Amino acid sequence: MTKTIFHIINILFCLLLLTIYGVAFISPDTFPTLSLLEFLYPVVLCVNVLFILIWAFVKWRYMIFPLVCIMIRVDYIPTFFNLGGAQHSQVKAQLRDDDFKVLTYNIGSVSYGLNQKAEWRDNRAASDKKIDSLFDYIKELRPAVIAFQEYYSSRKDSHSLHNRLLNVGYSYFYSPLNSKTPYITNSVIYSKYPIVKAGTLLADGEDNINDIIYADIEVQKAHVVRICNFHLASFHLEKREGEVFTKLKEADLSIDEKAKASIIEKLKFANRVRSTEINYVLPELKESYLPTLVLGDFNDTPYSYTYRQMRKSFSDAFVAQGKGFGTTYNGDFPPFRIDYIFYNKDQFQILSYQKDEIKVSDHYPVSCLVRVKKI
């Protein structure tokens, strides 16, 4: 009897896994509630793997169905966990002069982890310390191109991150904001190589931090490549909503029902907006005749409609050279990979991929060493 109950539970989890596969093919604009299933993939996958291990010792025939279900989209697994790949230090010997390194990093939450009730001066000092750590990290990593999201830096303050980057070789940058504004905010691209053209593919709305920009960069006078910096629709969860996930991590099920309902609505709304954003901008990306790298914070998982649309035209650098778990988010929301570097495999070769778990933001920085193929 117990064996039968477990078998039925396993079948239900298999059917749930198949449904999650289907979610990526359906626009959240059509079925927003169904799109929420994407967040369950890692858990459902692990449950099915556990059942396979159990059935291997109890009744091997029962393991066939979950195994087949996993194998149907086995390509999902390396988007979540990858065994192969190389880090930057492992490929130094094979680098050419025109190879270059790119970095994407959402640094908007430099106040992440700070005590919001503390004195302003204390928080300012703590935030400045994080910016110092970020600057030291960039100097050590030495990327040729940086795509920041949720950026905020003064043009006038000589000690600001912006001016410090200019002083260490990032002589070229693009921000959609007017040069007369005292601060650079939202998305920005910094480059050690000349920017020959730049613009906006998707402008941010009023009181919004999400946008898509690009810069055409001349690398070592050998290639002009287009770097796109994506920051797709955020969930905009408030503090009380973030506390729900904190409680769940601590196995505390006493959840505020209003907060839970609000979270669900915000997740559905953001999924719908991102599907609209990606459907709008992809045709423009395809029209570019330049080799194109797409970097940024997509605020979406590798099991989503947004990711699938991107993979129709681009390859995923983590799948090519990533190693270990791909998680790039380390805030209150469950840890997912939501920051990406996409490339066209006919135009680029990814030599190495690296995620560094520095605690400056609620995201981790992601970088790649890239080689332009002769076309």
C-alpha cells in the first residue's frame, strides 16, 4: 500500500515536471498564473531524481517513467548545474590579442544587508566600503567591457565609482541620461575600447529602473561588436514580501496571507511584462549585422518563456563554459540564475565563464572571456 501511494506521488511529480517544460512555450501574457510554475523546476527535478534512486533499490520498473520525463528535457539540467567549463585563470595560455573579457553586474543594491534604521552617516560609510570592494574587484578582474544595471554614481565627485573607472582606463561609456545630469543611473556600459555608436533599444518608463541599451565597440581595432545591456522587468517586492521568503527558508509557515497574495500578483505581472519586452526587442537584435553579445539582469529563470525566446537566436555562456550551480541571485527571493551572457555561437567562442560570489549586491557578477570568430 505504501509503495502504491509513493508511486502515485511520483507520477504526479512527473506530470508536474512535464507541465513545467510546457510553460516555456506559452507566453505569460496568455496564461500568467501558469508561468509561475517555472520557479518550481529545481525542486521538482530533485524530487524526481530522489524517486529514481529509491525505485532503483525497491522496484526498478517504477524508475522508468521519472527517468524518461527528465530525459525529455535533459538540456534543462546544464542551465541549472554544469559539470564542465573553464574559469579565466585556466585559459590564460591560449589567449590572443583580440580576445576580451566582459562583465555584467547588477549593483543597485549596494545597500543590501545594511541596517536601514542606522544613522545615515553609518550607512553611507558602509555603502562606500562596498563600492571600494567593487572597485578593487574590477581592477583585479580587468574586464574590457562592463554592463552595470541599477547603477548610481556621481559625475562630479572625484571619488565616485564613475570617476575612478575613468581613471583606470574605462575612457568610454554610454548612459542614456543627458550629460548635464549630475548622476549616472540605471543601466550603463563602460569600455576600455572606443564606442563608435550607442543607443537605447527599450527606454525605461517613469519611475522605472528597467531598460535596454547597446554600444557598438571597436575591439583592438580588429572587430566592431555590439554589446547589449538588458535589465528586464523587476518584481518590485517590498520588505514585508521579502520577509515571506526569509520565513520559508527558516521553515516558518506562518505567512501573511496578504503578503502572499501580493507576491503572486507581482510575479505574474512581471512575467507578463518581460514577455512583452523580449518580444519587442528580439526582432531589433536580429536586424543587427554586427556580432552581438547580450548581457544583463533578465529577472527570469532558464525555465521561462523569456529565456526560451532568447535561446532561439542566442547561446548561453553558462551552458558553454559554466561550472557548478549557476545561481546569480543571493537576496530574499529564492536563489535562481537570472543574470546572463548570451552570444551567437557562429560569431563568438566563449573561452571561460566565471561567477564570483562577492557580497556587494544581492546579485553575483558574471564574466566571460570572449573570442570573435572570423566570419
